[in-house]
Amino acid sequence: MTHTNRYIQEQGMLEKIFIYTIAGFVVILKWLAIVLAPTLALGMVGLIISDIRDVMDMKLIFILMSLGALIGAILAETIRRKYGLIEFDGKLIGHPDIDGHNVLATKSTNS
């Protein structure tokens, strides 16, 4: 094997390592985004309860956010196993109701 061929193979290997590293980082961020949604939602519920009671109960907020993180982790793992995180995100982004095409505004060709 010549020096040039070895160099090309090493460059290809480094490129694959770089791409897989970036892809893994993206998947981790998508997993964390799914976990973060119920965590923040239950944190806001804790803030609302604290506001109603006129006492800032940090213990309640922490418990609710921990429960949200647990629910989010279970949800993220279920989505990861059933659909895949990238595929799930693609289904959300590519949904006809939110992709910019208003189905109801288009004229029907059947009438």
C-alpha cells in the first residue's frame, strides 16, 4: 500500500469518527430536549402552586421537577426505542398542519 492510499484511508476514518461524534451529540441533545419538556412543565406547575399558596416552596418545586425528569426520561426512552429520536423529530417537523401548508385554505378540486 502506498503512502497516498494510506493517507486517504486515514482521512476517511477520521471523517467517519467526526461524523459519528457529531451525530451522537445531536441524538443526546434531542433526548435531553424530550426530557426537558415535562421537567419544565411540572416546574411551572410547582411555581403556580407556590404562588397560590403565597409561599415559595422550593421542596415542592424540586420534587415536581424531579418527577417531570423521570417522566421525561421514560418518555424519551420509549420514543427512542419505538421510533428513533431523529425519526420522531422528523415526523413532528414534517407534519402537514405545521409545515406551512394550510390544508383548509386550498381549494378543493372535487367540487
